[in-house]
Amino acid sequence: MLHIKSKKITLALCVCLIPVLLSPVITQAASESGNVAANQAADQRAALAKKAADRQKSNEEKQKTTEEQKEKTNEK
């Protein structure tokens, strides 16, 4: 009878201790994937900012060339 009780107690302890011991690993894995997502979001924001700057520069160049063309046509 004592042998059966000790098995039940051991089983109960194992069931309670294993999740407690593994919880830091699970938490760390979740935070690492969060860091990866944050890095990807930052990279995406940087790429969008660069793209917007390139568009603005392109638009300024187009505007400058059209102004130059207008000046040339006005001189004629």
C-alpha cells in the first residue's frame, strides 16, 4: 500500500515540477520570437522611410526638370 502511495506522490510531484521547470524556457522562446518580429518591423519601417525619401527626391528632380523646360519655352 505504501508503495502505491509513493508512486502517486512521485507522479503528482513530477506533473507539478516539470511545467515549472520548463516555463522559463517557454517564456524565453516567446520573447525571442517577439524580438525577431520587432526587428522585422523596424527593418520594414526603415525600408518604407527610404522608399519615401527616394520618391520625394525623384519628384523634386521631375519638378526641377519641368521648371527648366518651362523656362526654356518661355525664352523662345
